[in-house]
Amino acid sequence: MEDQRIESTTNSMAKENHIHNRNELEFAIFCIESVAYRLEMEPEKLYDVLAEKSNLLYNYIIPSYDVLHTQGKDYIVDDIISVLSERGVL
């Protein structure tokens, strides 16, 4: 089900590898710092995982900003960790 959600999101959104505005930038930073804290990982290392290794930052987190930013911190962190685990990058 997660794969379908991710595929649907990436197919329906622009696949541009950039952040479009300040809100998305702040949300990306929030996600990176929150997930890194939960995983006891350096934020720089997690950024590499999200942006380079899995491309999750640009193909899931940013395109899903409108929905994800309305959720609570624990939900967002759990969701990102779940997707990373499903993709085998954690």
C-alpha cells in the first residue's frame, strides 16, 4: 500500500528536484531534523539518505507537503521512517 501511495504521489506531482517556497524548505528541515533525532543520526547523514540515496525528499516529502504538513510530528516521522524501511534504505 505504501508503494502505491508513493507511486501515485510521484506520478501525479511534478518530479522536479527542488523546493518551491519557504514553507516547503522549513518543512523539509523539520522532517530531516525530526527523523534524524528519532533515529539518533546526524541530520547531514539523513539528508544524504533522503535526497541522494532514496530521493524520498523530492519524490515524496516535498510533493506531499500539502497533506503531510497538516499531520502531527509523530505521524510524519513514523511515515517517513516506514517508507525508508520499505525501500530498504534503513
